[in-house]
Amino acid sequence: MPNLTSQQQFEAFQRAKGFVVLYGLLGAIVLATVVVRAATGHVVPGFLWGRSCAVFATSVVAFWFLTLAARGARWAYLRIRVISVVMPIAIIGVDLIPGLCPGWFAVMQAVCALAIVPVAFIVNSSRVRAAFAR
């Protein structure tokens, strides 16, 4: 299969960035929900704080990797390939541990995880991989 043109590569990374922005927005909503619950007197365990902050932080890192990969940084491309596959599996895997987090939190986190899945398909496609072949 032929390599992507510069325009096709740009468009692929723009689509991936859009999904990462969605992932970040959803992560911010989860974090805001945790903040509101804590502010209104609900018990919010440290795990929920750490987890919601981590999801939001990974969206920033993923966006940075995509930006650098779009500019041709192979090392950033390799990292976004890995984390776009690992993040949703890790998020949903932890959510499935019984009793670890409340149902509302697990559902919100799972929605975040689903937002990053298309990135894995975009950056791991054969045409994008070919653009970063050694």
C-alpha cells in the first residue's frame, strides 16, 4: 500500500486529535463531577481523585504525542500507538474490579475510554504505519 501523502497524514492526525480532545473533555467532566461531589459533602475517596486527574492528564500527553507525530517524530508516533491501545484497556479493566469504584464513576470512565479507541484504529492503520516505517 502506498505511503500517505502529507495531506492524508495531516488529516489522519487531525481526526485522531479530535478524538483525543473529546477524551480530554470527557475526562474534565469526570474530574468536575468529582469536585462537585466533594464540594457538596459526598465522600470522594482519593482513588477517584487520582484516577480522574490521571485520565485528564493522559489526554494532554496523548495530544502532545499526536502533535509531534504529525510533525514526523517517529518516537512520538510509536508512543501514541501504544498508549491509544493500552489506555482504554487499562481504564475499563480497572473499572471492572468489583467494589473499587462507584458505578457512576465506572460508567463515566468507560465513556472516556471509548472516546480514545478510534485513535488506536487511526494510528495503527497500515497506511499510517507505512508512513513511519524505518
